[in-house]
Amino acid sequence: MIHLSRWKIILLALSLVFGLLFTAPNLLTQAQRDALPGWLPKNALNLGLDLQGGSYLLLEVDVPAMRDKRLNNLAEDARTVLSEANIGVSTIARQSDGVIVTLSDPSQMQAAQDAMAALISGSPQGAADRVVQRQGSNRIRYAFTDATMNAMGADAVTQSIEVVRRRLDSSGTKEIAITRQGADRIVVQAPGQSDPAELERLIGQTAQLTFQMVDVENQAQALQSGIIPPDAEVLMDEQGVPYLVKRRILVSGENLTKAEVTTDQNRRTAIGFRFDGAGARRFGEATAANIGRPFAIILDGKVISAPNIRSAITGGSGIIEGQYTIEEASEMVNLLNGGALPAPLKVEERRVVTAELGADAVSKGALSTAIGFLVIVVFMILTYGLLFGGVSVIGLLLNGLLIVACMSLFQATLTLPGIAGLILTFAVAVDANVLIYERMRDEARAGRSVIASMDAGFSKAWGTILDANVTTLVAAAIMFVFGAGPVRGFAWTLSIGVFTSVLSSVVVAQVLLAVWLKVAKPKKLPIADETPVFAGKTVPAAE
């Protein structure tokens, strides 16, 4: 194992070139990185919120509001379906998990059950998420299943995290950490973002896009008398003009496949949209059945426009006209493409970490890393001498270079816990050298030759080194999967360090010691009789 092989030299050379190439951009300014040729790497190491400064938001998903909205939708679905089937309804009473529909004519019970059975939808796994049950001679219970109600909150948080991530990533803010906290909270950490209000504005808009018919028959009387039909609601446009809008949603943003900035026929900025197959079909059917009537385009409870339907719109695309600037239209397109929030988000806490605090954390982190590195260097040289200790130090330098290069390549974020992981990887790397050197020392004291002692040191210590690093990787994987924020940063740095430390501690030592063995041709292993040296005194080796 101690012979000087070509593949080890090539591997070491490639590792050094890789480390220098991907670490160098961290020493340049942004302008200098931009001026680099296209074939050279330009990504620098990203600093976390605690090192760079930035914004912190703690959001709470309003699960009760979402449940309330979904129960309202149940009531509207039941009212609409029964009305289309010409079945009279006396009352629709809300419950905690659904509604109770009381029929005016008990003889229509079977027809009502058949009509409402079409409302039951299934999940991708095929399990129904709602039930329709007969209660007595004239009542029908229409409700969510227990499994659906129990999963509603968790699903809302998961969907909200994905929507928030799509919105903020596409806005150009880099390395934003979005994690779940507890049952219904989300933590957003945005390094380099000094204005939490901007993040809050982007996150807070639910971006619920719906297309609903305007109730022209009852609008004038309802707005004048204030008596609103149960199947309608009053919504305002941007100028404060009220519209009486049917509650039934023809098509929603869930069917939206693409939104883009475009212009209308008067060359004014507008928002173009396109539906998927199901949305295009429903939109075509609704417009074909309501030619000459107005329909409202509603975004987050506000009427954006209410054009008249001149003909059936079967292409599945259209535009939303309004008084938009390019910036406003671009932001709205981003929100629509990111998807609608399943539930409102409430800001529970907002915090700004200033750049000065981040710079202070960087300086302290660099100091602690330097001190840890220096302590390891002094220990190795005092314990194993300049030759073997120096080889370990060279391996440590390559290890640090490779860790920074890998984090720059993968655009990982370095945090204070990540710096702790970096220091720990130095100790792990040195631990491998200690195992190898101590095994060499034992073999030499047993009377074996220099080559045999060194070969045994590498071969017999390898099993222990592998076990130790695999155990560390398992622990890091557990922290990465189940941890969040700083814990994951620590696990990420530690995982990279495990791979680079094996390369730096084993391969570097093998190559450099093989060169020394070939050039010096020693008769005795230098560390065979050496024991730790402290305060300038050598402690005699124990017999």
C-alpha cells in the first residue's frame, strides 16, 4: 500500500486543481468573478443568515381559516348541484366537518343522493375524501372524512412551504431557508435580504385566482336593498365598484399551467394565462353556456375585470387586463406561477440580523477555526515530528481547501454551526493519521522493517478509519433528515468533511511518505521510538 502508484498521484493532483479552482472565486470581488472567462467557476461560498445578516420571519398557517373556507365550498357545492337537479332545499346547516342539507320534499331523497354522489372525489390513492350519508327522511350529511380532516392542517403547511419557496426563489433571493416549525408554523431565513417587509408582502398574498359569473339578474336589487342571495357574494374591484358574484367557481388557479406578462389590444401591459386540459374544457363549457353575460376575474377576493362573454373561449387561454405597470405584472405572474397558498399566513415574528452582526460572527468563526487548526498542527508536530506531523498538516490544508471548494460548487450555505462542523472534520481527519501512525509505531517496535511497518500501518488501520467515518456519516444523515436550519448546516459540512478527510489523510500520507521512502531510504522509522514532546522535553518511551 505504501508504493508510489500513478493513480494516487493523479488523484492527488486532480484534487488539488479542483480545490484551487473552486476556492479561488471566494477570494475575488463580485466584479472580478463576473470578469472571469465562461469556462472558469464563478460561484462563491454562500454565507448563512448568522454570518451574512438578513431577514427572519416566523409564519403561522391559518388552518382554521382554511377549514372554514373549505366547509363553505362544501355548502356551495351542495346548493349548486341540487339546484341544477331541480331539487328544493330547505336549509343547509354547517357542522365541524361538513354540512347537513334539509330537503323541502322528502320524496326527492333518492334523486338528491344520486346528484350529490357526483361530488365525492378521490385522492390519487383512490380513497374518497368526502362522504354523502342519508339521515332520516329528508336530511343528507355531506362532509369530509375523518382522515381528510386530520390531514388537512399538515397538508396545508407542506403546500404552503412549497408555494413560499417557489415565490421567493424566483424573485432572485438566494439560499433562502424555509423550514417547518411545530405543527403549523414556518420559518423563513433570507440571508442578504435586509427588508423583511418585502418578503412579507411577497409571501402574504394568497394569489387565489378564480373565474365566477356575475349575477346580473339580482345585482341591482341586491346592492340597493342589501339582501344578498345565499348563492352569491358582493366583491369590489380596484376602484371600489361593487359586483354581485356567484359563489360557484367556474375555473380556479389550480388549473393554471402558465402565466406571463403580455399586452392587450391597446398595447397596455396585461397578464396572459393558460389552463390545463380540464380547466380549458370547463372554461369553454362555461363561456359557451353564458354568451352575452359578464363573468368576473377575481384575484385574492378582488374583481380585476368583469368582461362580457362574446363567444365560447375554447382555447384555454386569455389575458387579464388592468392598470398594471411592468413591475406589478411581473410580480403577479410570479405569484400565479408559484401557485396559490392553501391557507392565509400570519406573521408571528420578524427579525433582522444586521450586516455588522454578521461580520462579527464571521470574524469570530474565522478566529475559532484558526485556533482549532493551530492546536491540531502543534499537537501533530510535537507528537510525530516535523516529517510525519508535517504530512498530516499538508493533508489538513488540502482537506480545508476541498471542503470550501465542494460547498462553493454545490452552493451550500455556511453557517456558524457549519463552522463548528468544519473544525470537527479537521479533528476527524487527524484522527485517521493518528490511527495510521500509531499502528506503524507498534509494528516497528515489534521488529518489522520500515516498509513493512508503514504498509501495515495503512492496511490495518483502514478498517477502523472506515468504521469511524461511516458512523459519522450515519449521524450526519440523521441530523440532516430530521434537523432543520443550523442543524442541517452542521450536518452538511460534516458530511462533506468526512469524504474529503479520507482523501486528505490517507492518500496524501501515502503519496508523500512513499516519496520520502523512495528518496531517503531510511533504515529506521522516525516515529518508532518517539513519544509526545511537551515543553521542550522528551518523555522516554515505556518499555
